[in-house]
Amino acid sequence: MSSPHLPKVAGIDPSLPAPTHTSDPVAPPCAPGPGPGPAVQDHLAAWVSDLTTLHELTERLALTGTLEDALDELLRAGAGLVGARRGLVALEPADGLGPVTTVGLGLGRADLGHIETIPRGSASAGHLLDGLPEPDGERRSGVAHPDIPGEPELDPRHREVAARLGYSASYAMALDPPAAPGGTAGATGIAGAARPAGRLGAAAWLYDEPAEPAERQRHLVGLYCRYAAAHIARLVELSRARATVATVQEELLPTRLPRIPGVRLAVRHRAAPRGGGDWYDALPLPDGALGLSVGAVTGSGAGAVAAMGRLRASLRAYAVMEGEDPVAVLSDLELLLRLTEPARSATALFAYYEPLPRRMVLAGAGHCPPLITGERRTEFLETALSAPLGMLSCWEAPSVEFQPGRGETLLFYSDGLLHRTGEPLDRAFARLHRAAASAPGAVRNDPEGFADHLLRTVLPDAAFPDAAFPDAAFPDTTVSDAHRADTAPAGGGRGGGGSADDGTEDVVLLVAHFD
């Protein structure tokens, strides 16, 4: 069957950045004879323009810091180089260690779903991303389908999907990163994470009409995909390292909260991408008592996570031995920190609760003060008259004793909750106070619902997709600018001002409701 349409050669998209300079080839001063002819000059000028464009595109790609941004940039730049309007990239590392994702340009989720129904690995040419050759040295070659409706050897489902989505041609390129130095593909890199070994995936661009890129365009997009694959491989390694650190961090924290008569607990924890040093703990103690703690080690990354694990385990031991004296617990922890982690400091808060007399004693070391809220009061408990651990040669601070009333809720939290508001610290404290005071009656007796209410109110624009938080973006909730900051405590927390919610800090919420 002959093609009903003659394929046309796609041109470079005029929306691509123009070259920053042009080249007017001039013969060397001492060169004998006439200079290069007009045809040669035009050829050289075209290649200078192409390489300048390629340089600008790879610079833009290098500025991306996340996999999602890098894949989006790859699709946009590749579409311009081959003259297409739509495309998709499938990230499927050959070593099977993930991450796995598919991103579209000009294609919705339903469109990508239709493309996924094209059979893969069939005897005939099947999926858009099938049949890509292995790299041949420095060369990168793709697979073109210049006239999908007129190619009878294609899988019928392929032609059916193309007609449904309105594309008539495609060009696909594999993402093959260069081998690691010394041929160590698959070795470990950042924080022990495996470097991607083998093919990362592939990208395909779609034409509305029968078309195919010219040889010059194929060469340029091949060079670009080579750079893109190397950059994406680094981001995949970084993503794996962050996932490893996050997993270790979660394993170092309690997997379940204890059940103590008269006290119901809830926790929300969101680890920073690089892994932070924030912790929480709820520990059953002798005689039916309960120990509650939150804290934060300075720094981020695997080192901070490891230091956090050591410090939290030590605090547990001290709590079992002398938990009824929170000052002694933190004093011992401070001595341990100075001896074993001399380059670090930490903030911490430890509370000892006895159910029968309904008495709580707590002490803080530079950590954000807890918040007690109920029908009759919402106030911060003053624990700011203390320094962080590791800052003084001999740490000591007063303890605070109080009786939580029936139906009251006590909130422990990390300063990441305040910093992620993006506001100065006093306004962030005021926002937290207002969120607790305005909690509806339906959630006041439910620690899980109360924790969710606080997050939605204090961080209305944030979304926390891990298991510790609800898998949904928090709805918009505004806090009046007229709300007074005089509800904020005199101190507490690390740092004197807010910062934008860039996700670089852990968020911890530990809620205790007293029945």
C-alpha cells in the first residue's frame, strides 16, 4: 500500500532562541587566493547557528534541579530541534531500581494512557518507544515513523491511537547515559545510591502531519539527548540517594505510637528531600507514665539523620532511667552530644506525664515551646529560657509543671512548621496560635483531625504526599493580616525569621489529647 501523503522534512522550530552571535567567515590575512565561496560560508554559518542553539539549550537543561523539570525541558527543547509540537518521555531505568514515570508535552493523562495501550515487543513495529538501537560510540540514532497511517507494518493499535490523538508521524530517541569512569556502570555513588546502569528510557516527538526530521536535525537532537541523558542520570542518582536517606530516617523513628489510658496521640512527619535531623518520640515508661519528646539536630543529609538516630536512642535510655526529671534527661543528653558529636548542636524538648495525678513536667533546650489548647485556653508554655544542647559547657534549665485539663490538647512541633509559612517567626507563631484556637469542635476531641486541621491552616499551600500526611494538597486558608503577633512567645526555635517554603526542612507535629 502506497503512502497517501508524501512525507515532508520538518524544519527547526522558529520559537527556539536565536543565536547570540553570527559568524562572518573571513579568510586568514596570510591565506593565499580567494576566500571560501558563498555556499561554504552559508554552510559554516548554519552550523555555527545550530551549535550556538545547542549550547543554549544544554545550558537551560543544566539549570534544572529536579527530574520533573529536566524531563519537561528535554521535551520542549527536543520538540524545537525536530520541529514537532507534542511529545512524551518515559523514564524507565534498565536496572529496575526506578524511579519510573512518563511525562507528556501537549498530552494529557488520558492521552498518555491511550499511548500505553499500544502493544510492546510485538512482532510488528509496536510501541512508539520500541526498536531503538543501542548507541554506536558517540553517535545517537533514533527511529522515525514518517507516515503512521500509511505504514501497514505497524501494529493496528498504533495506527488507531495515532488517529484518535491526531498525530501522523513520530520520531523517538533513546536516553543512554555515558558509562561511568572506568566502566563502573551500576556502581554506588551519592550516599550509597546506585548509579543508573544501562538505558534510562526514551523520548518521542509527535507530528500532526506526515513528517520526519532532516539528517542535520537528527544529529543535533542526538547530541542534545546525549547531554540530557547524562544530566538525568545524575538526577536519578540523587533521587535514589534522597529516597534511601528518607527510608533510613523513617526507620529510625517510631513505627507506631503507644496506647496510654486517658491519652490519645497523633503524629505527622514530613522529611526534607535531603533528609533532616528532626525527631519525635512517644515512650511508655514505668508505672504507666508516658514520655514525649521532639528535637532537631543541626544540618541535613545522611550525617544529620545518623546523628538524630543516635541522639533519639540515647534520650530513650535516659528517659527510662530518670524520666521523672526531664532536666536531668536533657542534661545527660547534652553531655553525650558534646562528647560524641562535638561539631553539632541540637534542640530538644522532653515531657514526663503521670496519668493518675494528671501531672506533666517538661523541660526544653532551645526548642519551640509546646502549645496547650482547649475550650478555656490556648497558650504557649514558656520553655524558652534555655540554650540548645551543645552550646554551653554546662547545660541547665528550669522545668515546667502543669496539669492538662480534660479535653485539652498539647501540641509539640518542629520549627520547620513555622519556617515553611514563609513569614517572620513572630507571625508564624501567631498563625499557629490562631489555627489551634479556631479549631472546630468536631476535631477538638480527635487528635488525628486536629493535626490535619493545623496543617491545612498553617500551611495552606503545601502538599505532603508521603504516608505521614494526607495524600492531598491542603485547601487555601487565609489568616488575617490584622491578627496580632502578641500571641507569639518571646523566643524558641532555631533562627529569628521565616523562610520561603522550599521544602528544605523537616516538619514534625506530635499531638497529645487528654480525655
